[in-house]
Amino acid sequence: MLLNFTKMHGAGNDFVVIDLISQRYRPREQDIRLLADRHFGIGCDQVLLVEPPDSPDVDFRYRIFNADGSEVENCGNGARCFARFVRDKQLTGKRVIRVQTAGGVLELRVRDKHRVEVDMGVPVFAPAAIPFAAAAQADHYPLTVAGRLLEIGALSMGNPHAVLTVDDVDTAAVATLGPAIERHPDFPQRVNVGFMQVVSDTEVRLRVHERGAGETLACGTGACAAAVYGILRGWLRDTVTVQLAGGKLEITWAGAGHPVTLTGPTAVVFEGSIKI
């Protein structure tokens, strides 16, 4: 079959977005891997599916697949692209859009054609809910990786995140520590790994090794997790600019019990169809 798609990105975090309201397709792991393949397919970090909702209190179902074919709970940059996509395709005229994900319901607010704000929900710190193997909840944890004792933050933004601070993200061991932490036995569902350099109390630099995708140019939930961790530790104020390789995102968090807000740009790269 010929499958229509749109290639998009949010701060360099790139996606293949597929409308499954006006066309029929049942995703298969091998198809997702082909779509994401940068040599034999279209190429992307994640494949995003727009589906009809299962519940009357949401507008769409939003499904996210990593490049390795695994389905995941949340993607903040993808959510912003999702909001622009459904408006561009005239699937909705709303400027506030509620979407159902595997990690819960997200509220997307379209500020203008190129900029979307996402209510990412309240961060989760209870180890069992992340999930993360720890005896008790804490604002940071020791983690032994390849014989090294590291200090990390661990939380869920609808998907699991580990955050560690580094002196300089340019020289951080993302390529080696990222995969090792991702598959650490203390994270039974694997984990996204953020490497954060604190520049000031309102700005950080960040690189993220994403679960099932490797290092990406940007990661929305990773930016949220890093900002939350820095605010929790007292290093950052409640509004933080996160500088990633693909661009800047703005994160706001008022503290425990409050939702995290993610704001940033969206872009359409091209549209096409591919034979599946």
C-alpha cells in the first residue's frame, strides 16, 4: 500500500507523522524500522501516528514509536508537531487540543503557526512508578555504571528519565554512558538519559540519549526532566531555557504537584508517500 506521511521536526528532533484518520494502516515493527531508517526509508527519530480517540473527552489518540520499532509513552517535541499537523491537515480547528497517549492525556496549546505549548503533566518521582529500582524516593541517587559511581536524578515525564550533570556537554561521554545507563538493570523498562550542563540559574545545555533511538538533536521530555531535576536541586529558577543541538526549548515548573509546561518551535520538512 501507499502510505502518505509528513516529515516534521521540533528543534531538530525529527518525526514521520502519519494520519490514520483519513487512511488505514496497522503499524508493524518492521514497517516502523523502515520508515525511520535514514538510508533505506524516510529517516526520523520517532514515527507519530494520529488516530481517532478511544474516549469522548479527548480529541485524538497520539501514538509514538521509536526508530527501533518500540512503542513508547510520551514525546514532547512530537506532541508539538502533532498539534501543528492536525491543524494543518484541518483535522481540527481547535487551538487547545487534548490527546490520549500511552502515558496519559496531554493538553496542547497552539500559540501561533510555528510555536506550540504543551502541558506535560505533573512529574512523577516515586521510584516504582518511573520505574526505577530504589529503596526510597530521593532527589538524587547513586548509580554504578561500568565500574563508575555516578549521581543521577530519576523521574518520569510520562516516560522514564535519568539525568546527570556534567561540566561540559561537548565532552560528555554520551556515546558510551548513554547506552549503558539506558539498559542499566535498575531501569527495568530502559531509560532516556540526559547529560545537563548548568550555565546559569535560568539556562542549561543538554544532550539526550533517547531510549530506542540513540542521541537526538532534541528531546522534549528530556528537556523537561533536566529542568525539573535542576529546579528540584535548587540550581535553577522555575523558568528555564534548555539549549539542545537542534535549538532552544522553554520549560516552566512551579514545583511539586504542579504540571510542567514545554514551549518550542515546530517545522514541516516535506510531505510524500511511501510503499509499505
